[in-house]
Amino acid sequence: MRNIKILNLLPVVYTEGLENETDDRIKLREKIFKDTNNLVILDTVFVEKGFSSIEGSYDVGMSIPYIVEKANWGQENGYNAIILDCFMDPGLDECRETLEIPVFGACQSACSLAIRMGGEFSVIGILDDMDRCIKQNLSKYGMIDRLRSIPVISTEVLNIQYNTAGIIKKVVETSKKIVKEDKAKAIVLGCTGLAPLVDTMQAELKKINIHAPIIEPFRAALYDAISCVLMGVSHSKEAYRPIRKKFNNFNY
């Protein structure tokens, strides 16, 4: 069988503060290539223009043209699926209208998995700014009724790698509360930048007898992508209609 090429699209401009997240993707690339007997190739790219992080609707809206441009580049260069590596799912609908290959959003994949694994779930957010945006996405996806809460740990994306011990402690404390008080049965991390910490978080929860799964959104989208490529299915073009040609004056 030919290789399955997955393009992981980080919809931000690379900058200081993203080193640990980038290193996590490089290590996962090596692991998944080995674990699948050289079948799956995972490449990670950044957009050329935009912001260093996406933390609200304005960031999303202003970044979408550059996300779509890079996603088109991925399809033209032979990738079989694309992941949008951000919990805000920026440009998900726009990319699906534009592309034939399947495109996956981290939030949609993670929360869908949380429902399948536990039913009711909570999202541990990083900033209050993102609360409304996450709820809007979950409403659109038909998942809002399964959401129990969105507590936040109050850290910016680019500061995550500089306070990993403190963040792990906050996530563990928050997870205990949402399982015991909010009755969530699964926990979704509300930022793909938390990916390098998920194994430690899960281990710490087990120590305090909390057995709800922590869903890491980037990996949820990645394995969705692999399974759909293997099944030969993509997003419905009855839902995501191809773009009609029309006059435009865009320069991207």
C-alpha cells in the first residue's frame, strides 16, 4: 500500500513559545511512522502570514485566508488529509468547501471522541476569551448538550511551555473538580499546545483515583484523519458545496 500522507497545519506563524509543541509533533511523526510500519507520514507546516497564536474570533477571521492557502498547497502536493492544529478549528468549513481531501478540526474530533468514550464531557480551556468561541463551535457541531463546563487555567498559548509544572497541577485540580462536581465523564484539553503534557496529566489523575480519559485534541484529529483515509471517505460535498467561480479582488 502507498504511504498515507497527513499534513498537520499549524494555523499560526512560528515564533518563540512554540518550541515544545513543534518538538512534540516531530517526535510523534517518528513514532507513528515506526508504529505503522512506515505507512503514515505526518508533516507539520505553519502559515506564512497571520498571528503567533489564535485565541479568539478576530484571530480566527483574520487567519482564514492564509489557512485556506496553505491547505490548498497541501492538496496540490499530494497529501491525503489535513489537520487544523488549533482547538478553535479555524477555517474548517472554508477548507472543506475548497478541498476534496478530508480536513479535520481538533475541537470537533476531540469532543466527538469524548462523547463516544464518556458521554458528558468538560473542556479545560486556557483563557476566558475562548469560552464563547468554543461554545459556538460545539453548538454548530450538535454537541453543546453534552458539555458540562469549560473551566479555564488562565494561560496564554505562548506561555504554556514556560510553566509546565504549574499547568499540570492546575489541570489535575480542575479535572478532579469537573469529574466530582460537574459530573463530566471525559476531559478535553482546550488547546493543542497542551499536547506534550497529556501523558503526565493522565498519570497524575490516576494517582488520585480519577479515571476519566483526557482527550488530547491534536491526536484525536490525527487518528480521525488516518481512519478516514484508510476507509476512503471524505467530508460530504453535499454539505460542503464546491465554491462557485466569481469575480474577486483578493491578493492572497
